[in-house]
Amino acid sequence: MEQIKLKLERPWEEVKEKIKEHNIDITDDDLDYKPGEEGNLLDRLGKKLSKSREEVKILIESLSSNRDMAG
């Protein structure tokens, strides 16, 4: 399985809050993240948001960099 790395420009706690602002159905459990386990996070959020891993990765990175491409 390929190693996925998230490129975060903000602390994860700030990114989590931005994700929850845009998606009120997302819980802290959905956003449980440990470095090195990015694939698990992307799979969980992908199922919850009906998005692909790549779409979730783009969403997270855009919120982290404040480009705010959520949707």
C-alpha cells in the first residue's frame, strides 16, 4: 500500500475545526489522526463525505493552507 503524506500548513487541531465547520456530521472520532496513518483518516472521511481519498486529501490540504476549497 502506498504511503500517503498530508501536507499541513496549520496544526491538525485547527484543520479539524475547519473540517467540522464545513461538515457538521463529522465527529472527533472521524477526525482521529496519527502521523503515519493518513490512509485510515482519508478512508474514514471518504466514506463519511462520499469522496475519494484524493478528494479528501485535497480538501484537508486546502483547509490547512487556507485556500478553503471545501465543498
